[in-house]
Amino acid sequence: MTALNASVWVVLALALLGANLPFLNDRLMAVVPLGSAHKSLPVRLAELVVLFFVVGGVGMLFEKRLGQNFAQGWEFYAVSAALFLVLAFPGFTWRYLLKHRS
């Protein structure tokens, strides 16, 4: 496996983990415990945005390590944000659409 292939798989795995992390726990950024019992949806969405940029930064670091960063237009960021939201769907479904025993 080449370094390029490994980098792509690592970024995709980080994106899957980062997209679902806000929905799978009740801690802020999975580290800081909150005073209330549950995080609200706006807090989870804010975490999702922060993690989108963190994963994007990791991707840019891999790209720079392998060569030169390529200039991207708004289309790239729109598609990557949509993909990140699609990757977040399993966590959202688990948190808000499935019934849990109390």
C-alpha cells in the first residue's frame, strides 16, 4: 500500500469517526464533561463543524507531506461538507431516531 492510499484511508476513517463523535457521547469534544445531563442539538452541530475543520486540516497536512497542496474552489468544500454530513447520519440516527431503553 502506498503512502497516498494509506493517507486517503486514514482521512476517511477520521472523517467517519469525527462525524459520529458528537452524537455518540455527552461530553464536549468527547473530553469535557458538561453540567447538564445531555448535550443539545446546537452544541452537537457546533462540534460537527469544528470536527469538519479538524479532519480537513489533517487531510491538508497529509497532502502537504506527500507533495504540494492544491488550490480548491468552493465546490470542493461544499462536496466535502455534504460528505461529512452523510457520514454523520449513523450517529444522528442512533441518537435521535432510535428508541433507547431508559
